[in-house]
Amino acid sequence: MRLSRSFLLLAVSVILFFTSCKKENKNQGSQPASSDTTCVTGHAVGDGAIIRGQYIVSYNSSMDTRSMSLQRIAETSTKILENNLIKASALQQSFAGEPGGFVAKLTDEEITRLKKDPSVGIVERDRVIALGICFTVTSPRLITWSVKRVGYGDGTGKTAWVIDSGIDFGHPDLNVDSVRSRSFLSGNSSPRDENGHGTHVAGIIGAKNNSIGILGVASGANLVSLRVLDANGNGALSSIIQALAYANTNARAGDVINMSLGADTVSQILDQQVENTAARGILIAIAAGNDKLPAHNFSPGRANGTNIYTVSAIDSLDRFASFSNYGNDVVDVAAPGVSILSTYLNGRYAIMSGTSMAAPHVAGLLLLRGKNMSSSGTAKNDPDGTPDPIAHY
């Protein structure tokens, strides 16, 4: 599949909601706001800023790290540093995946030496990832307009890996896999959500079919939290790459990874990890981004391959969202991304807008249908002139 995404984003409205109506009641729909520009936030201040002195280093693609233990990978990273006269203390983190690598504090001279090492593939600057958010109060619904639009089914027993700000483990409407969940934040080992974005994404994918809240596209799916953003929506590119590497080595063919986030620039290592992970039969849904620009300008938008689905956003009238990135060279499908109701922190529910919301609709469909996911209609007023097909069960 063609690929694309850039940085995510969302806008969110927080609400408290309790109901006794059964979710199977299809008469319960929502009437979203008509404007797709209300409360949509772009990159937060500082997004894309270089983390001074910190670099992401990938191994040469000939190295097989998937079969290595984390200790062995760390030892390999240390050896590469020492072979290039770099202190072992420069090593910050190691990651597996394909091809795997490490994060390190390096000087310009040390980088020059590393680039000549045959064990090294790519050396990139690490960057800040920063998510912006805003709030709007609204009422909740059961089967929302967006889930009705794409279709829904039983996701019990299927697994989605959510690379985001974490998931609210205590939310009664979510089935969170706490055993396999991990945090890749420096200095914070908890995969629990403190921001809200990841919980919202998780609910779109798999909110339970019970008597409260909302219904997810693949209701009851197992949701694995791979946390890369803190309470303020801030993280690092290297954390995203580590999370993706973890999924690469732990997910199975047929599982789905949702990436409602990305870099505001090009990252060859991130693109490489996405493509190699998808090549293992793991399906990946990625937000196209909210920059109103061609999606191929951003990573992992430049990546491409089977099992990779880049998602643009539409509103309730199938109109292309004004904020969405575009480009039929990389965008595969469109999905609802305007005024989307889903789960939120502390057992609550919220409305957000962005391609971050569109991607998990597709993630849910991929859980249910895999490559057999269909489409229904096309996005109206697509800026690139070739309307994106709208994802459907």
C-alpha cells in the first residue's frame, strides 16, 4: 500500500457520560458539527526541534537483530561505539526490529567515524515530537456517525498495537493488554495515558460492545499501549522508532499497528522500520497528517509497501477535511476524522478532529477484514484531484 502520514493531531472535547442504552441500538447516531476547522490543532510549539547531541543509529541491513535478546543488542551497540573510540556511556537506548540500532549522545567527530563503520546503516538526528490539543464540550453517542460510516464488527481475540500517548488502563469501555504494553519515554516507565490522545485512538479501534459509551470499529479488540508521548503530548522520534521495533519483534502477522503520529520531516530509519515491519505481515494504519500539504513530504509518508495504509480525513458528508494532508501517490484511503467521539482519560469520553482519528477507523477495519477491507464512495473535493476511496467494512 502507498504510505503517508506526517504529524497527527487532534482536537478534543471532554465530556462525562453514563448511559444504559445497548450499543447495538443502531438508531443512536451522532450529528457532528458541520465545520471541519473547529478545534483542529497542528504541530505544538517545539515540534520537530533537534534534540541537541542525540542521534539515532541504525545497523546495516545485513545484521539480523530480531533473534537477539535486548541484552545482546545492547552489547552489540556498545561494541560498535567502542570500536569507533566512543565511550560506552554515550549509549542511551538500543532497539531491535529490522534492522535495529541504538540512540546515543555523539559529537560531530564521532558521527563521522560511525558513518564509516560497515556495521552502521543510517545516522540521523533525534527530534522532538510534540502534539497539540484543544477542547470542546459536547454530548456523547453510542454508535457514532463515523463508525456507522465505515462499518463495524466483533474484534474479540484480535490485537492492535497503539503507538501513541498511552491508553487509560482503567477505562471500562476498553480491553487493554497490560502485559505486553510498554513505555518508551525516557524517565517514565508507565504505559498508562496521561494525555488523552492515545485513549481516544484506542476507543475508535476497539471500544467494547456493552451498555456504556461508544462502540469501536472492532469492538473488544486487545489494545496494546506503546507509549511514546508524555502528559503534554511531547516525545522523541527515537521513542517512536523503539516502539515500532518492539512491535516488529512481538506482534504477529495479522496484528495491526496504529500510528496516529509521525515526524514533521524525513526520517529514513522510521520509514525503514515501517516497511520492514509491514513486510512481516503486520498491517499498519498511519495518519496522513494535518498540515494541508502533500503527505509525501513527511515520514513515514515516504515509505511504501504491502500492508501499509496511509489515511486522509473526511467529515460526515464525505467531504475532504480542510486540514488533511493529501496525495494519491502516498495516501491509500480516507476515513472519518472530523468531530469524532471516543474514549478519553478517567473513564470519560471526548470529541477530537484530525487524521489521527481517521487512521484508527482503518486500523479497526484491518483487524476485521485484513487486506479484504473494502471501500464505499470517495472523498469529495480531494485537493489532489484524484478522490481517495473511503474505507469500509
